[in-house]
Amino acid sequence: MPYVPIKWWQTLALSVALGLPLAPATAQEMPRVRRTIQALTAPAMHGRGYVNKGEQKAAAYLRKRFQELGLQPLTPDYTQSFTLDVNTFPGALNLELSLGMLRFPVLGHSRKLRVGEEFIAAPDSGPGIVGGAFSAVPIVRFDTLVFTNPVAQQQLLQRRWHQGGLAVRAADEQRLATLPQALQQHIDSAALRLTLVPKLTASLAPRQAGQMRLEVLESVWNKIPSTASGPTVALVAVRVDAVLQRQYQTQNIVGFVPGRVQPDSFLVVTAHYDHLGTMGSKAYFPGANDNASGTAMLLELAAYYSRPENRPSYSVVFIAFGAEEAGLVGSRYFVDHPLVPLPRIRFLLNLDLLGTGSEGATVVNGREFPAQFQLLQRLNDKSHTLPSLAARGRAANSDHFPFSERGVPAFFLYTRGGITAYHDVQDRSETLPLTAFASTFGLLRDFLNTLGASSSPAR
């Protein structure tokens, strides 16, 4: 169980009155933002995932930053621990195409696809090896007639996989669950399933399938010459080292700046620091926009409010969530084990995907809380911060959602425009434009001040 101070907010006002020191920090500035994002996306962080303790290294970095800023801890060492199950790919991840049943790489009769660029593991892929040092196994094309034609269904049931498997387009794969159970079981009995996708978009899963599952760029697959007549479209050799981590311990990192006037009322700023980690021994997912950018914004706001001259009227809590990419696990854990009373949260601002902004920003829950959205809109119009603000309705797409479901008023703000890298190896710090980062900081600061972070808010 995490440590929760008993009725700490009842004695906080006295501590503030006695002048608890808060370490000064410099004002928000872009070189520091760049350094933060570069640190979080560095290869040493291993994609802030669950191989080589990448997320724990990122958490250690955030603890140090919280301490340097003088944020007060809500738990020992700012850490709220929890566990999750997550499938990982710590070892070999290979997909090799062959032009014949026998593989002779030195003669140019095979080609290894590049992990992260031409293929990735599906999140629930199991481990396995098919094809040996000098052999390959067949891949057949999934026939969409199986969805409607009894003859095609019978032919599929009679097919022997010969240690190979099938290739299916992503749009068709979504329909596999509509097939009779016997057909689904036969498809799942193949050693390997390749899903042909228009874009490689990785994710995480808490479970592991009984077969190897890879996602391959359809544009790459379409360039493969047919290796044989009939349904066989490719000959491959595959190895997937997959490990299902059970009860993996990770954490949220939580600190706060105590309020001067109403320390028992809270504004909360959140951002998830975790990402997708690594695949194989070479590929890792940097996660610059998602969500080193939001984490950097959280740290900039923490730096601002930790300065004595900016000490807020309400207490401002800063939560760097773990395991968002695994299904909002960290934020769900927090609302089940709150470190501040949820009814005392006046507003929550969740920051995710803040590395662009040339087309403005979208505010999830903007339609749910029209008064607060209109306030944000007025502030934006006054400062000419962003080209536009678009209000969305309720959506379970980031860490605001578990709070909203418990009645906590919350926004999730993300910027639009610029790069399209998302959940792929191209989401790198060096290509992140940060187009509207500095001006968005000012808008969010003014919004929080108006909600109660300042006794003299911007109007």
C-alpha cells in the first residue's frame, strides 16, 4: 500500500504560513524544454517501456527534477507504486523473406525486413521460431471469400499450415471474429499470422497469444514477387522472442506545490511519461511527441509555480503517470487510491501530444465543460496563442478519463498539425517542431491562474 499522509491538508496551511522553502527555478524557456525531451527520448531510456527498466529510468529522472524544483512529495520519494501485466519483446525479432524453400542469404536469395521500419510485432504476439538456418515456411494469402462462401470456408479448414501461416489485410483481420469458431480456431492454430497494415502503429497488450503475430507494411509486402502459384504468396523465416511480464512493478510520480490561501483545494496537472519501449535488440520507440512533450510541459508548469513569487492560491498537484500506454493503468490506479481527495480537485488538466500546434489544439471534454472551455477560448483569443481551439466530447483516450468517470472536471489538451509520427520509431526529438509549445505554456498558465492558481488571475 502506498503511504498516504493522514489529514495532511488540515495542517498544510500552517506549514505554508511558516514559510516552507520552495527551490527556485528559472522561467519557462525552450532550451530547457529541448533538453528535457532529449533526455526522455534518449536510447538510454529504452523507449520508457518495460524492457531494460526503461520506464523506471524515466521515473528516476522525474524524481530528480521534482526534487530540484522543490515540489513537496505526497508519498515517500514521490512514488506511487502499482503493478501490471505487459507483453514485451526483449530479444530477437526477425522476419526474413526467401525466394525459395531453401534460404541462401549469401547468394542474395533472401531479404531481412527492418524491424520498426518495415514490420513490428503485434502487441499480443507469442514467441516462436519457424524456418531454420537453411529453410523457409509458406505464407498463404487469406481469401476474403471465407466470410461468405461455404466452399472457401471448407477449403480453409482443410489447409495444413506446414509450420507457416497466413497474411491478412488489417481491414479483413477485424472481421475474423465474425467467423464460425471452428474457422477461428484453425486460423489461430497457424504458427504465424502476418497483418498487412498501411502504417506501423505499435501498442501494448497485457496478454500473449498462442501464435507469432507480426504487422508488416502493406506497401512493402506488395513489392514481394510471388514465389509459387496458388495461394502461397511468400516463404519466410521468423523468430520472435516475446516475454509476458506478470505483476511488473511500475509507478506514478507525484509532487505538489502547497497553496497559499486554500491549500485543501487542488488543481491537478497530469502527463504520462511512459511509452512503448523496445522491440528486438535494435528498435526502440522514442515517444517525443507522445509524451515527452506533455511531460516537458508539466515540468515547465511545475517550475513556474514552484517559484516563490508564483506560489499558487490553491495547491497544484503534478502527476506523471506510468502505464498510460498499457491502458490508462496508472491513472486508474490513482483514482482507486487517491493521494488527494477527489472531491477537492477543482480542475484537472491532462497534457499529451503537445509537440506541434500549427493547426491549433483540441480539448477533449470541452463540450462536457462549456464554461471552462469558453474561458480557455477567451484567453486564447486575447493572447492569440493558437490558431484555433476545437472542443471534443467525452473520450477514453488519455489519463483524464478515469478522473472524469469519478466526477472530477477535467480537460485533455493536445496540439494539431505538423508531423504525423505516432506510436512509431519516427517520433523523435530532433524532428519534433514544438511549434506552439512556448505560447501554449502561457495559455495553460493563464487558464490555471484564472481557475485559482493565482490570487490575481489573468482575465
